[in-house]
Amino acid sequence: MYTYIHDEIVPAEKAFLHVRDLSIQRGYGVFDFLKTQDGYPLFLIDYLTRFYNSADIMHMSVPRRPEEVISIIHQLIKKNNLADSGIKMILTGGYSEDGYQPGKPNLIITQHPLTLPSEDQIRKGVKIITHDHVRDLPAVKTINYSTGIWLIDKIKESNAYDVLYHQKSIVSEFPRCNFFIVKKDNTVVTPADYVLYGITRKNVLTLAAHKHKVEEGIITIEDIYNAKEAFLTSTTKRIVPIVQINNTYINDGEPGTVTFSLLRDLMALEAKEIAHQKSSYN
């Protein structure tokens, strides 16, 4: 596998940062992550826009123009010959003289195989637990995932799939996913505040609006208990049904029809995006 770092594409085993980098010293940096399918990057412009926006909010400058990053990504896809994969763009705080002041940011782009939800998890749905927490700068995709990683053991001990953050019972997001519920009247709702605005989240909201009423607003834990359906969304997971939160089942522990319908619509949208890229390149 090959990685882009320090203005060149090198074998991954030769891709290194100096220990002075603020990503190591202070966990300072941003990233974004997108999926390739059949060798084509899905919704690339959306992910690039969010990446540059995250950098801007964190007072960091991406050392390459968007069109240059696009070219590098296509070079990596061709060189690694990995059709279905994840592409990660990382911008670090740079080499710091005192371990606190930012330096010139380092841009890293990696490619690696995907880990997808199992067929069983999609068909049966998953259990989630909750934790009282709000991420720093939630609108920014920073590299700081300390709380989510710290909670991995608790998730495993609870035999759960993931952990949903909340503050005073108002829920926001998962460490790496967005959250949705479907009300009894089939209204599709997702939290509006203290969340990262996911690209899959955006696509699902657009798709849902063709069939249902959609809302971005407040969701409480009590709302989840009373929901008809619940699901999570992310780049690699697409849509995963949620059938249990803590010790309470949703919809008698069965995934719902709205969730599965949106999953089919999302997969169709991805196929359309690939077909569009194929026709453009040909």
C-alpha cells in the first residue's frame, strides 16, 4: 500500500511524522474520510468541502488546492489497485518548536480496505448504549477521539454496537456516526445541534424528504424509547438499524420498513454516483 506524505507518494511503511508534530504532542489536527467503490471516490466534493472547512475553523491551511488533492486521491487509487476502500485525508498541526504553537501543517492521505457492517447486523439491527458527553468543536472533524476510544471497553461489556452521546438526556451523535429516529407518523428526525454534519446524513435527509416529513431538531432519550424506528448513518456503515437502546427495545426489537427503504435508496444513490463518474471518465 502507498501513502501520500511530505509532498510525495511513498510505500506506507516509509510514511513517518516527526515526534514534534502537534498531532502527536497535543492531538491537534483534522481529517476526513470517504469511500471508494469500484475504484471511484463517492461524493468526493462534499468530503473535500468539509475537510477544508474543518481546517479553516481550526486556523489551519491545507497546503494543496482541492484539485491537487483530487489528483493525489486518484493516483493513490490507481497505484494501490484497491477498488473498494477508505480514503483518509489528515491535516496535522505541524512540527512545533515548543510542543504547543502550530507549525506548517502536514497533509497525509492514506488508503486502506473497508470494514463494513455484517449482513446479520443489517438484517437484525443492533443495540446501542448512551454516555453523557459533547465533543469539543462538534462541527469540526478533528482527530481527537479520546472519549470514544475510552468507551470501547464499556461498549463491549454491554454487548453493544456503539455509544450515543447525550447531554442532560438530549442526544447528539455517536463517536463516528449520525443518529436518526422515525416517529410514529413516519417523520424522520435527526439532531440539529452539537453534531458533525455527515455527508451520509445529508444524503439521507434528502432521500427521506422525497417520501416523508423530515426534521432537524431536538431528540431526547425518551423520544427514542417512544420512536417507531431508529438508525445510525456513516460513510462506511451506510444505514444500520437500531433495535435496542440501553435496556429498552425499539419497535419490539425489530428493524423498521422506513429504515430499510432509506438504505435501498442510499445504495441506489451510490450506484448512480458511480455510473455518473464512469460516464464522465469514458
